[in-house]
Amino acid sequence: MPSSLRKIFAISTLALPLGLAGCHHIAFPSYPAAYREFAYVTSGSSNTVAVLDLVYLRQDRVLQVGRNPTGMAANPILNEVYAVNTDSDSVSVIDTTKNEVAATIGVHHKPYFIEVSPDGKRAYVPNTGSNTVSVIDLDKRREIAAAATGEGPGVARIAPDNHTLVVSNRVAGSVSIYSITDSDKQPLQFRAAFSGCPGATDIAIAANNPAEPTSGSKAFIACSGGHQVMDIWLAASPDSWRGRQDATMQHDQLLALLDVGKTPTHLALKPDQGEVFSTNFDSNSISEISTWTNEVTGTYIVGTNPSRAIISRDDSSLWVTNFGADNVTLYSINDGRLITGIRTGSHPDALAFCICDNKDEHLLLVVDSGSGDVAVIRNQQNLPPSLFTMLSAGSHPNDIVVKSVKAK
């Protein structure tokens, strides 16, 4: 079972220096002189965040944070990333212009995950040990409220309209839904709960109409204690075209329990929001779900114990980490077939693309939770993908985020 899933359930290397690596290496893109890009990796056993320079492909520095850092998130507006310290009941704020810890925000017991709002003003942290979700004001850098959840909340996701928060409750096997308000006194208003999703973990939310987010959306929740994905309609705004046409769409509704493989651990949503893929850890497969028809359109064998997945910006490619096989596989969504497999370090889990100055996602970063490193895979057009180097990430790395900045 992957480290990410174990922590939700229980809440409980060497670098290869390449002097010529980076933006000046053959076939790599050139960046503007002031461009900087870094990957941030939480190291659970080291109580650190490793900062990896993605322009020169080297470790930049190691930041001391709280005990057992797990989940991470990047602020889409501010030059900040956040690390959740599970055993310190806190969140570390990292200033990405200086690459230093700027603040520490206290939350409640055993936080694991963090979600940042699209406007960059708030963050939501489920506290697994206290059955609450903390609301953080990121400008004031403090918790402003904590709302009750079901037992053992693990993951929180914001709907595209920034008006709904969905929280999965792993122990209760349920999902809690809240309306997001502008009030600091009551920033979350409980709206609905749905049971029947054993081991509820990861969440993906697709807008019903990406051009009009307020017309409603659908939440897909991985029921990791079984073999299903829960599909919930999230209420449309009464002021939207859908809300005006059909009053029943103004209410949250359970749409379906979709059979996928055993132990779905992670959900990857296509950028066009037409399909979501589940990684089925104990079935060695992925399942493709249509967000329009609410159906599983196919299940495909990919490798031993697939843990997490990520989809390219152009919707064509799905990368999957195979936790039990120490490799990552590339699946062509357009062709419906496996393209290749690439060896990584031990127990690959979390993964991310480089931002690459909005170029071509030419680097895929794979966090190896067993060997304590990050496999850097070259992923360029007209070249077969290949392992380029390994960067040290510390003992038992958990999560990764990428952030770019323009140096002054």
C-alpha cells in the first residue's frame, strides 16, 4: 500500500550530480535569465522540505519544518507553498522567492492534506485526529474557523466555482459537503453528507460546464476500502441557467457508485474535465470514467500496485506510478494503450510535471518514497521518454509541488 494511502488510513539516494544538467543541456529549452523554478518535496522522516532547482536540476537547499510533513499545496496567486506537519498539528508557509520558512500556522490534530482556493486567499486542512476541517486566512496567516466533519477526514477539494468544499471521511466512509462563504465567522456552512463509501480518500471535481462553473459540478470520491468510486452531483447556483431551469439541480445528489478495480487510491481528472481516471492499487489497473455519462468506460492493466496518476495538459497522456514495480508507465489516452515503462527508485508514489515557463512539460518528477529521491524523467516531443537523473529528497518523501518565480 503506498505511503500516501497508509497515512490517510492510519495517519500515523543518492543524488547524481550532472554538472551540465539543466536548461543548457542538449535538447532542453532555454529559459529567460530571471526565470526560476523549484520543486518542493516533504520528507516525513527527516522533518524537512527539500527544495529542488528545476532549471539546473540540482538540490538547492533543505528547509526544516514541523514533524512528519505530508501533504503540500502551491498558492496560485502568491509566491508561497505550504507543507502540512502531521505530527506537529501545523502548516509551514514557505516563501518561494527566498526559499525560506516564513511562518507556521497552528491547526488541529493530525492534519494530512491542504487545499488552496483559486483566489489564493484561503486554505482548507482536514484534521484527521480531531474530525474537523480548518479554514486558514492566508493573508493573515492564521486559522479563522474549524468545521466539524465525519470521522477521519483525509482530503478536501474545492469545486470550480469556489463556492463548495467537499471533504472525504476515511473512517466514517462518508463525504461531507459545505458551502463556502465570505464570512470569517462562519466561512463554511454544512450542506449535505453521503455515506456508503468505505475508506473514502481522494476526490476529483469536474465542472458540468467549464464555461459556466456555477451551473453545477460533479464530485468523484475514491472508496479505497472497496472497489468503487462515488459520483455526487454538487448543487448548481439558483442564479445559473441550470438552477433556473431545474430546481432539483440546486440540491446535492448521489448519482452513482461506479465499479472500478479493488482499492482505488487516486483520481486524475483530464484538463478538459471529460474523464477521470482511478488508480486501482490491488487490481493493478486504471479505470476510465466519463464525467458526462457517469459510466466506467474501460479498465486497463498498467503495472503492480498503481498508486497515483497525472495527465498532460493536452489531455493525451496519463502517467501512472506503480508502487509495487518501482516504475512509472505512460498510457496513451487517445490510443487506449500502454506506450512505455520507465524504471524509477523504490516505491514511486507522488508525481508532478515541471511548469517549464509554460513550454511543453518536458520534465516529469516522480517521488520515490522508498529510496528517498526524485526520479527526473525527460518527457519531450519527438524523443522517447527516459530517466535523466535522480535528485535526493530526504527520508520517506510524501508529496511534491512545483512553483515558478521571476527573480528581481
